[in-house]
Amino acid sequence: MTRQVLIIPDLHGRPDLLRAALHQYPDAHYLSLGDAIDRGPRSMPVVETLMDLHRAGRATLLMGNHERMMQEGVKYYRQYLGTHDLGDYRRAMEGFQWWMRAGGETVRAELGSLTLEKFPPLLEEYLNVLRRVVYVTADGEIHDHPPSHPSVLVSHAAPPVKHPQHPNPLSAALWLRPFEGPFPLPEGVTYSVHGHTPVPIPCRLGRHLYLDLGAYDTGRLAIAEVNVHGLPTVTVLCGRGDPTRGRKYARFGEPVPVRPVDLPGAPPR
């Protein structure tokens, strides 16, 4: 039996849009592109919902660059607890501040207090289940390596490639922007899907599809139903926010057809 797989890009603390996606597609398997946390107002309910779906076998969760920044301080702090090396503690504090400057401050405000010494267990559990790059086949199964039959590559920012700034391809998959390509795809991969780079409308650049509509700001969330044999069906959920802020995002490639769905409280289109 073929499983319906829906790709959800950067939620950035918008549990209302996640709940709307679940309402629209109650039986799907969800594939989160990462950057589910910070910037927006309510990161913790987003993580709670994603982890509930993950535990139920209904979601595959990928790491975004914001989760990677959150991970840096936690990783070195855990290392410090074993080594008692103040160098590890310094790296932990530097990593923590890296994330705070990039959006983590919103999570600290949401919780009232946030330190590495009392880091929320749910966030640490979330970090521990995140994957970097996956491949989806026509039956809806999700693989860690390119399978022998056609698939769609899914990662946060870009396909995993070697790059001068990111010798590790799995790091490149979290950070690279479309203009830093070209990004070759493994044999058998029909196209790839990414978030990370905000766009005013979902678009295709070559064989790469970009979905991040700046949901935390614009109130618009693009969700894509995987179709291995052609471009996915893309639905744009239009919720509370200011869609005009999407005008500042870069335009490139070709727009892809979308189906807009207005949610309660959405501004007029």
C-alpha cells in the first residue's frame, strides 16, 4: 500500500500552521524539513506535536540549520560534564550564544528561562532523532541512502555535496543557498525538495524545489505531497500573518502551481 508523504518546510514556531496541515491531511506521513524552532512565538508546541507524530511512526524529522545551531551548545556542554575541561565549557557557551543571536532568544522568552544547565529534555530528545538527508520512494518509504529505484531527495537546504566552505556533504545539506550550486543529484533521484531559502512563492530551479515561504512572518506554509514521477502537488496554507513581507524574498527559477487554502484569521489574498 502506497503511503502519502507530505513535506513541511520551516515552521519556525507556528503550531497553528502545523495543526492546519494535520487537519488537511489527517492520514499522511509528515516529513519535516527542519527549522521548526525559534523566530516564531511558540516553538515548544511545534516540537511537542512533531515528537508525538514521530513516536507514533507518523513523522520523519530532519535537521535544519537552526536545530544545528541549537545542538552546538548542548553537544559541548554534555562533553564538558564528562571532561570538566573549561575549553569544552567555553565552546558550549559560544555555541549557545550563536543560537541565541540567530533566533534562540525567542525560545528563551517563550520558556521564561533557558540555560544549558537546565536545557529542556524535550528539545534534547528532539535533537537526538533528527536526520540530515532522506530519499522517498514511490511507495512512501523513506531511506537514508539513495535506493536502487526512483526517489525524491529531501533535505533542509541543499543536496549533500562537497563545497569549499562545507567539506562534509551532510553539513552542506544544512547551509547552502541555491546560488551556491550547481547541485548534482544521485542517479535515480528525480528531483530534490528544500526549505531554508525563503521565497515569495514555491519555485523550481532546475531539479530542485524550494518551499520556505517565511511562515513565521507571512503566515503562509507550503506543503508538498511527494510524487516520484513528477513534481509534487503543493498546497499553500494561508493563515495569520503579513503575506506582503514575502515580497522581500529572492525570486529565482520558475514558480510551481499551488493550491491555496485560506485558514481562519487569514488576511484577504
